[in-house]
Amino acid sequence: MSLRSFIGLMLVFNCGLLIGAAQNTSPTEQRDTRILYNFSEGTDTWAAAASNADAGTTAQSTDNAANSATSLRIDATADGWFGPSDSSAQLPLSTSEVSKLIFDITTTSKETSFAVAVQVGSNYQWCQSAWDYIGSDQNKTITIDLSNLITSANACGGSLPADSSTINGIWVYFSGGGSYYLNKVRVQ
């Protein structure tokens, strides 16, 4: 192989590496993660939903605080939805600024079914993820793709939200009869 052929081959190889490296970086990967609720100041207004107020109680805890100093302990006495007050400082969220909702759930001696719901737009339309399950004594990171969730008629009660510009409510469902820990509710 001549020196000229070798240099040409190296240029093609190096340019290919640079193009490949540039293509592997997506805007989603570069987005910053922002913590909405870390429970360092208490419950951050999280409680059982008004529609199932007897579902249980919430309290700040230093137990099971996966990678943070505090968590939210949920003592679920009945099946139900838990979330922050819609007047919390973190709501509403502009859907143009977030693509994912991420948080950690830790179970204790009781397993739980769970789903995540958001209330979207000025009419607070309910959009809910599929049901899932976490076994006892486990820690699981949950990631909800908000753009897929709020653009699915099936997830939003059969019809797309007329207004999907804001998220006005965040809800997590827990099974009754157990204690669970929620921590680092964040968006990306």
C-alpha cells in the first residue's frame, strides 16, 4: 500500500469516527434532570387524593432514601392515588419543557401495583400509564415518557386532551396495606 493510499484510508476512517460520534449524541441525552420533589422540607404537599382521602398518610422519612437524604413514606391503608397539591410551587409544568417524569419507589414487606397519572391542561384531563407491579423489598426507578402518555387517546380516557400545554397534577397509585417510599421525583 502506498503512503498516499494509507493517508487517504486514515482520513476516511477518522472522518467516519467523528461523524459517528456526532450522531450518537441526542438532545434528549443532553437534557438536564431537574428535581421537583426531594422531600427535604417535609411532604412537599404530597397526600392521598381528595377522591380517596382515606387511602393513607404521608410523612417525610430518612429511611429508604435512595441516593438522597430524605424520602416520602406512604402508609397506604387502602388502595389509592397519592400526589402533590395542585397549588404546590412545582405545578403547573409546561409540557414544552419536560419529556420524562422519573422517580424511585421502594417497597417494604408488601408488594404494590402501581400506575402513574398526570392531569393535563386547563380541564385537568386524566392521562394514565399502564399498570405495573413491584415486589416486596425492592427498589425500582420509574420513567414515564410524558410525550407518549399525553398523546395517547387510550391513556387519556379515550380522547386526546384539548389542551396539553401544562401538567397540573401528578399521581402515583399504591396498593393498600403496605408502607412504601417515594423519592427524587424529577423531570427531564
